[in-house]
Amino acid sequence: MTPVTSWRLEVTPDCIASGVCLALAADEFVLGDDGRAHPVREVVGERETVLDAAASCPMEAILIRDAVTNEPVEW
């Protein structure tokens, strides 16, 4: 049995609201009143769409960390 991995999401102030994360992972990110993207939930299960959103962010403003160890998740 494979253990379930949880990730902690963060969007840094470098976000320019390009909308790429919203297009790739609409269930995980929303646009806030401040004009920046924000995670819908701070902790999510392991999802390929979250990795795609982080890898596609033009500002590299999406940080993904293991929710238990706080180690960065490589994408």
C-alpha cells in the first residue's frame, strides 16, 4: 500500500496573476481581491495538476512542500 502524501501550497508575493495556475488547477487556486492567486486549501493531496501549475507559473511563485516534513516537492 502506497502512503498518502499531503502537500502544503503557498503562492508568494511574486505572483502576477497570469492565470496559468487557475487554468491548469482550477480546483486548487483562486484569484483573490488583491489580484494574486491563492490556494483554495493550504494542504492538498498529491496532484499532478498542482505540479503542472507550479512548473508553468511564469514567476515561479507557487511553492509546494511536503505537509509533514516541510521539504520542497520537486517538479
